[in-house]
Amino acid sequence: MTAGILISTAYAAETDWSLHIKVSVPDSRGVDGTVWNHIIAGVREGATDGYDSAWDTISMVEADDPVQAMFTHGILPEDKNNDGKIDGWMCSIPDNGYGKEECSLWRDIRAFRGEQVWSFLILSTLNGSTVTLQWAFDSKPENINLVLVDLSEPEKDIDIPEKGIDIKDAFLYSYTNNFETGKRYGVRYFEIRMETKGLFILPPALPDATIGARYNKILSAIGGAPVWSLEDGDLPPGMSINAYTGEVTGTPSVIGSYRFTVRGEDTASGYSSTREYTININSTPKIISLSQSEGVIGTGYTGYIEVSGGSAPLIWDIRGNLPEGVTLDNKTGFISGGLIVPGIYDFTAAVKDANGATDSRNFRITVVEPEDKMPPEAIKDLSGIYLTDTSALLLWSAPADHDSLTGTAALYDLRYLEDCPDSAGLTEGLWDKAVEATGEPRPQSGALQTYTLTGFKAGKTYCIAIKGMDSAGHVSAMSNIVMLPLTSDISRSGFAELTSSIIFKRGYNFISLPLIPVPNVRDLLFGPIVGEPVALYRWYSPYPDITPPQYYLEDIIMPGLGYFLYSPEDVTMAVSGLKIEKPEYELVLQHGWNMIGTPYDKSILLRDIQVKNIATGEIKPYMDALKGGWIGNTIYRLQSGNYDFASFNDNPPAALEPWTGYWIYVGGEKGAGIIFRRP
């Protein structure tokens, strides 16, 4: 009986090669009278020496197969019960992974190095069968030695060199399979050994550069430590090559395509080699899309952030919030999904190329609700708190919009008029002449909204008002008017000044602020400390009856709410603002998990909080609300990278500490209100 092994080599690059080893034996069950297995060894640019789905896979081998071939960086065959058969030598679901004990790897593609060794074994359950290894090259690799070594005790009648068979010169090797004593199989161990001769300059190609962006790539050599020089052609203007490190660096200054040849020369070995490269200098990426189309609720949506220039690959990103149900493919720039919530969505699209060059542009997507025929209600409770001669903190309640799916406006339009003599100075007729504010918060039904308005001139008087607009373009009537300057006695409004500090650790911090910070806008408050753009996220649903909760990038910071804030390093930040002096503060929570904190600058015991049933309006002490399933017993906070928890029943009892964020669970289907009382 004879088993044949065919080893063939195919090329994708000058350093790439592969050996396909097929092992077969005569068997009546096979269509062609044989059954077989095979393995593949080789080198490929971009591969690694570890297990990965791109280059390492597993074979389906069954215990009753008469022959198997496998790489020994999988598992070795064992016969622990000493029954003469391989234990559990099968792989029923080969696509599930590489570390399964019942599976063996059959493909092993490595990174190109000066020396590499592939170990494999052939196992046969046919005693006395002759196994023949046969190989052929489609194209033989230059300056690479490949040898096959039989590590088992050679048969006496086989003449094999001590250092193995040169695969490039020979084409055949056979051995006779003999069972081990007391076993029903025989195993033969082999190695494929690769060794380079001369220099191989890597990488085979250099990526594109971007004008004005720093470029830094490194040439390397397999087979020596050469000195580098420019053999022919010219590097792009502004760039150079380091003779000793092989670094190609600089800031290109002229767009174009530049072809040149580098030489690597190793004086110790005498090896020398050259390689031709081309570097394309591209323009910086530029977003050329001017706008995004509007959509209709309940329909599909497709948009595209078109970009010219830049060096591939490009990566797209979004700052702000896309319409609910719509996502960005950050590898292509396409925006797609199903529109499920009406609204006006403002966001910033950004693109970055392979060399770090960027561009960004602001966009708006309007999701129209055809059934919405009426404007939102006018805001009637706009109020201001005096901060300085040039700024004021404004507060108001989100207006109702009874024929909109969201129940509120889609966006706000806040404006102010200078040299306003009295509250009657700003009228509908003068609205277009008033100065428009920017960065107002997104409307959230039933929420208290805040905004820090800046840019006033000392000694001037101002009228401030706000309107709401829905996605259909219906605009509400003008709100009540706030006059500036305001009274300087801010404590009369239930607030007092407070300055304190908070420590941020490197990474994401779970925080809550026991004050209304000034300013209370994300980038203005945290940007000088942690850098922009600021990553500040909160878990919730802006439309609890329509969409599930998720993490949203938040623009405005409010007391009593929890946030995840990213800091690139450990840092201490001083925070100034207005602490709440009111004896009670209510926070409305949604069904499920909520991110909260104490709104006061004092610790609040969990047992001292009251809970309101949103569905009925009934208020109970925390313990009774817990028994009714309105709210959970445990709060969780992030400490040293792990969650720590405290419960109502702990001794000492659980408490909310200032500046710390917590997770808490609400069982009520319509949510719950928690009422804090100032200690």
C-alpha cells in the first residue's frame, strides 16, 4: 500500500511560498479508492506566527481515518486509556476555534523571517503501508533554502542526509509506516526548515503620504544589518532616509508620485540588495459633501460623507447623534438604517487618513413626521441666574408637542437682543434681528434644560427668549423674556456658589457633579483639562416608549445624573458652579438601569431617598418602594476599574457620595422619580 504526498508551491510575492502536503492511502470508502488529509505550510506577507483565522485553520479528522497529517503546534495524539487508539481524535465543528483539544491545526502560514521551522506529523492506522512524499515547485524561490527533515529513526534501507533533503533539488521521499508496540497506529515526525541567503529588503511597498502630514516608515532587511543609501531617483521633497535605521521620514511638501531605488549593504556578510519604491504624495482629505438629505419616519435612509484626497485607508467618525436607527460605516462613509424617531439631528462628520490628516464638516439630517401638523407649545418658564457681567445660566422646561411622536420639540432657537429697554423690547417683529445662540441642548420630553449663554458686554442690557421647532418646521410662539443684567443675589433662586475639585484617572471615569457647573457645556467645561473632543457619555433613551436605551454623547451636564468621562491621563480638575440649596430635588429615571449621583454636595443615604411611581404619582419611602418592585436594592460604582456595590441592607447603609456616579435599577414600567432631600 502506498500513500502519496504532493507538495506544490505558489507565489504571491517574492518572499511568499507555500507547501501543500496531501496524505492519502488506498481505501474502498473513497470515491477514487483512497482517503486523504492534508496540511499547508508557508510564508506570506502580513501573516503572524500566532494562531489567527486568516492563516491558521483546523482540519476535520476522525478516529477511524487510516491516515492523518497535522502540525504539532496543535495537540499531540494521546492514548491515555491504553486501548491502542487515539483518544477523541476528531473535530466535529472545525470552524469554532483553534484551541479545542479535539481539533488539530492543518494550515500554518508564518511571517517571513531569516529562519523558520514547521513541525508536523503523519499518523497512519495501516501497518506496513508505504508513505511517499512528493513535491514540485511552480517557481523556485531565490535566495531561500528549504529542506525536509525526518526526525524519526530512519529505516535502514533509506538513504537520507543528516541535514535533510533539499526540497529545491529533490522531489521524492518515502517511508514505511510501522505500528508502535501495543498500538494500532504509527506516527512519523517531520520538519520543514527555511533559511534565507542574502538580503531581503522589506516592506515590498511603501504606503502613500499626505502633504503636510508627518511621515515615518521603516525599511528593514532579513539576512543582515545593512547601511542604507539612495541608489537612484529622488525622495519626495521634505523627506529623507536614515542610513543606519532605515527610517523614511519627513513632511512632504509637494503633491506627486516619486519613484526611487534604495540599496541595503551589509559589510559584515558582504550581502547587498536593492529595491525600487514609489511613494505617492496625496492632498489632505477634504469632505466635499455639502449636505445630507432629509428622511421620513418609518422609511429607510441612505446618505454618504464624500471625501476627496487623503491616503488610504480613510476612517470616518461622527461627533453628535445620528437619527435613531441610523449608523455610520466608518470604513466607507455611508450612513444607513431605518428612521424610527422624528427630529432634527445636528452632527459633525470627521475623516482621518492613514497619516493622521483630518477634515470635518457639520451636517443636519431632518426626519419628518407627516402626521405632525401643530407647533410645540411655547416655553413659559425661561429663567436666568446671574453669573458674570458677560454670561448667564438659563433654565427652562422642555415644551410639549402633543401631535409629535416624541412629545416635545426637535430643536431650540435661543436668541438675545442688545440694548433692550424692557421685556417688551424683543418682539416677533424683531426676532430676525436678534443674535442667534449656538449649541443649545437637544430637547428631551419633560426634562429641565440648561444652557450657559456667553458673549454679553458689561454695562449693556439684553432681552433673551427661546422658541421650539418640530421636525416638520412648525415653530412655537416666543417664550417669556428674561432681562439682563439679573439680580446678583443668586441664592434667592435656590442656588449658591460652590468650588471644589475632582480627580480623574486615566481611562473612563464614572462621575456625577453635585452642582450646576459653569460653564455646563461639555467641551467648555472639560476640554481644557482632558482635551477636545471630550468623550462624555450617558446611558438612557431620549424616547423611552420608542427606542431602547444606549450610550449618548452628552452636551450639557446636569446635577444628579451620572456620566462616563474619558481622561487621557490622571488629572485633578477644579470645578466651579452653583450648588443646589433647595430642600428637595427630584430626578426622573427610566425603566431599567440608570446612571445617577447625588445633586447635593453632601452624602445621601439610600434609605433617606423617596421614590415616586410615575404611573400613579404615589410617593413612598425607599424601603417601601423596594418592596413594591419600583426600584432596586443595590447601587454600583466604578472603583479601580471594577464595579463595587452597596445595598440598602448594608451596615453602614449604602450612600451616594458627591462627585461619584452610580448605576441603579428601576423596576417600574413607566420609570420612577427619586426625591433627594438636602441633608
